[in-house]
Amino acid sequence: ATMALFKLAASIFLLASSPAYGFTSPTTLIARSKQISNSNNLSHHNSFFPSKIAISTTTTSSSLSALPISSTIPTLDISRTIIGLLLAQKISNSGYKKQSLSKSGAISAFLVASFSLATSFRNGLTLLAFYWTSSKLTRVGSKIKGKLEEGHTEGGERGASQVFACSLIAVLCACVRRILVGNDGPLLSTSVGLLGDQLTLAYVAFFACCAGDTWASELGVLSKSKPRLIIKPWKQVPPGTNGGISFVGLAASAAGGTLMGLIHGVLVPGGIASMLPFNLPPMLGAISSAALKKEVLILSLVGFIGGFGGSLLDSVLGATIQVTYYDDVEEKIVKRSGPNAKRVGGLAFLSNEMVNVVSTALSALIAALTARSLLSIMI
């Protein structure tokens, strides 16, 4: 177990720090090679050693500079990796003790949180914000929810399948961005094209959709008015029915998604620094207040669309290809058919986790494909 943990820590550290040590991404190498070929200030000898290539830490862009390896020791990457591992372990253990995570769920949460924090602090904190708010909302009105839905527990114990369904695609986006593009940074700041921004928007849209669906489910079921089926809005359905929507649920989905975008925007590298009344060292330098406002604006917008639109998409899928059973005797939503349970909607085609995967993946994909149009707001 100790050796496995060591290997995991080593893998996460290499992911976090590889560009600074010269294992530069292909796109970064191509961009740098073009820069070198157009420069008369670099010697022919140095241009063939990737170990001399590093991403500069300027405050306005991620332009590349040729620095000796000794000047690019990734102190922040080392610190972030260590902090990430410790924080992921603490949170997963806490979730397991509070019964918000099963044993498999705790292990899965540790993995996704560790890798997400290894890519950047704001990626990790956005993920943790989603899980923390979801866990808290699960406990709201838990006694009422227990009467309405079969299998509801106070902590809302989540297993590995639920954890991965609500994180894995986003974490993969973050890892791909770190490997192919480099360090996290503001939108429109990379020198390798639109890819970095597409992956950032996909990451935000993914968690916005997750938060929108979770917040809507946890708060909408407590609405005093009966929900209506999204594909048949004139039809009232029992609380907890897949595909059922209410005003409370829709408002919660918009709020949850917007919060994810807002958090990701405020935590942009250099964002908090721009709010401080004093100047920081260049490597921790602030971005301009105008850039921070644009970052927060566009990511909050993506969050709102991802939360509200993603929740509607999830509801449509839930109403059509996810079956819902209602027990007339127990007067609650149950997971499977039985003597007293009847189907009140949907088809037995996808599970709840599979529906979540489809809706979040589509939300992330749409955000990535429309990145150019969304970013035009900032120009």
C-alpha cells in the first residue's frame, strides 16, 4: 500500500511539474521551435535541448522563454502536489467518516481530487466546492427526502460510480490541458491557440452541470408544489420523479452552476493577487482588474448556462430513457418494480449515473465547441 501511494504521488508530481523540467508538451515545443527559428539571439547549440525550454511566468501571457533549468525549479508545483495529496486524503477520510462517501467512493474522491489539484489549485478547489456544497445540500431536509425516495440516507453516501460520473471527464480535461498546454492561466492567454480555453470552459461547464443537477435534485424535491414532467409540463408527477422540474429546482440549478463558474473565475492565477493592496513577486503577480472581471464574467456565464441548461438536459434524459417507479403503498419513489410499484415515467435504458455522464459530457462538449463565440465577449 505504501509503494502504491508513493507511485501515485510520483505520477501526480510529474503531471504537475513536467513542463518546468523540460518534458514540454508537443504544442509547446512546436511554438517554441518557431520562436527559436525566428530569433538571432539564441545559439544553435541551445536550440536542440528541450531541458532549456520553459514557460515564462509573465502576468499577461504564457509566452515562452529559454531559461536554465536551475531557474525553473517548480517550487509551487511541489508545494501544490503535497498540499493536494494531504487535502485530498483529509477530505476523502472525512467524507467516509460522515457517511457521505462509501469506502470505494472515498478512494475515488482521493484520486480525482489529487489529480485535479495537481493540475492547478483552482481546478482542485472548484471540484471540492462542488462536492462540499452537494454534501451539505444532501443533508437539508433529509427526513423529508427519506419519506419521498427509497434508499435516501442522511449523508447521501456516494460510491465510486457516482464520484467518477461527476468528476472523471472534467479531471481528464484538466490533465490534458496541463500536459498539452501548460500551466493554468487566464482565458485568451496561451500561445498555442484555442485548445487551452476550450478545455477550461469544458471543465467549468462539466461541474456547472453537475452542480445544477445536484442542487435541483436536493432542493427541488423539497418544493411545496408538485413538480411537472419536463416533456409533458401539464402533467404533475410525484417529488423525486426523474424528469420532474419545479421552479425551486430550476432556480437552484442556475445558482449552483453560476457558483461553480464564479469560483473558477475568481480563483484564476493572479486573480486574488489583483485584489490585494500590495504588489507580489512577478511569479505570483496579479492580472489586471479588467482581465479578472472578464474572466469572472465569461466563466459565470458558462456556469449559468451549464447549470441551468445542463439540468434541463438531464431532466429530458431522465424523463425519456431513465425509468422511474412509484410505490403506492409506501408513497415514495423506488428503485425497481414490485407488487405495489408502478412505472410512472421513462424507459429502463440508462441508470442515474449513466444519465449524469451523458448530460455532463454533452455540456462540456458544447462549451468547448462554442468557446470561440463565448470568448468573443472578452475581446
